[in-house]
Amino acid sequence: MNYTGCWNGIAIVGGAILVALAVVELARRLFPHEALRQGHDATGNLLAVVGTLYAVLLGLIVVDAMARFERAMEVVQLESNCLADVYLIAARLPEPQRVRVRELCRVYAEQVVKLEWPAMERAQMSTDARRTALALAQSLDDFEPQTEAHKTAYPFLLEKISELWDMRRDRGGTALYGIPVVEWVSLILGAVVTVFFAGLFSVGNARLQMVVTTLTALVIGLNLYLVCLFGYPFAGELSVSSRPFDVDIDVFRGVYSASPAPEGESHTSPEPVSPEPVRP
């Protein structure tokens, strides 16, 4: 995954604290201290209900966003694995089909990294990459296996190409559709209402009430930031990396079978240790 900074988090948490303090100050101005003290019991009961409902809602959306992010990482890994499998197994095909399938694999991986990954940050998909994926899915339509090796490799290739297409569609759906607007509206309105109820408590020390409000808004703001981070797996400050496809490109170029070795890895094997001579 890629993490580029926390400026959005600072803005979200800071904004939540400022809005919460403003809401509490508004509540203190709208209702006199004596009125707040008399309604303390009723306010406390309502706050318990509203706070519980909002905590459940916020927790469910945060968990759903995290699951969405993990699923996106898994889909990217599975798609890149299928692409590498297709490329490697295509070596068993005869010359025309082998060259065609392998070339489409190379082109598709480069288009995904160079064209589609930047496009997914804007909730879009690359048309060129889609065409290449479709061409790969149709690349064996004219192939009739003749030998036993071809008959063994052919159904496995079709299965992997089908899985590749399915994983691509899954990744596209995740990139195009983030957290629904209705969920954001519910989260923001719920936060405002919860903080407003907290401001209706009669606290004699205004500084103490501001501290409590700040801490409450801090927790809510952090959870909203988590929703923003994980709810959009291919955009924002935390995003799914294209590293699996970069590895595929290196495999297609033969980087892992030639010197020098890629950064962080080594093809050199340890020197064999000669056994000690046995003494009589």
C-alpha cells in the first residue's frame, strides 16, 4: 500500500473539533444555564440513546471501509497472479498463440500501471486496458489443442483468463464506487447531533466542557478519517499499490532470471560448505 501523508487527517480532525466547539457554544447561548440544569436527566437519557446509535453506525461503516480496502488489496494480488500464470503457462502453446498471449500480457500489465492506476485515483478506468483485457480473453478462440501438452494447458489458461477478467471487473467496481453519499450525510449529521446533545449538559466549568467536547470530537474525527482512508482504496493518502503488476512486468522482462538482481533481492546463492574430512 502507499501512504503519502496525513494532511487530510489533520484537516478532518481539526475541522471536527472546531465544529464541535462551535456547536457547544451555540447550545450554551440558546439555552440558559438554569434550563440546561433542569433538563439534565432527560438530556442524559436521550444522549445515551443517540450516542449508542451513532457509535454503532460509525463502527459498522469503519469496519466496512477497512474490509473494502483489504478486499481491494486481495483482488489486485489475485489479478496480477492470474496474469503471471497466463504468461508462464502460455510457454506451452505453439508459436502463434504463445507470442500473441505473452505480448498481450505485457501490454496489459504496462497499461494497468501507467494508465489505469492514475485513472483510478479519479474514479475512472482505462479504456485501452479494458480493450487489451478483452483481446486477451479472446486470444485463444481460434486455437484447437493437438498434443497432450496443449490439451493440458488449454483449459487451465482459459480458467486463469476468466479469473483475470473477473478480478478486473471487481477492481473496477471498487475504484468507481466509494462510500455512498447517504452514508457520509448520516455520519456528519449524526456527529453534529451527538455533539449538540453533549453541549446540552449543564457543566459549571466552561473550560471543562470544552475539554470534554474536544476529546469527543477528536475520537469522532479520527473515525471519520479512517472511513476516508479505507473507503477509497485507490485514491487519497492511503491507497493500494500497483507493486504486484510491477513484479509481473519484471517477470515478463526476465529481470528475475538475469543479472543484476532487482533492488532488495539477490540471485546469488550461498557458497556450498565443504564437509569436514573424516579423521580415522
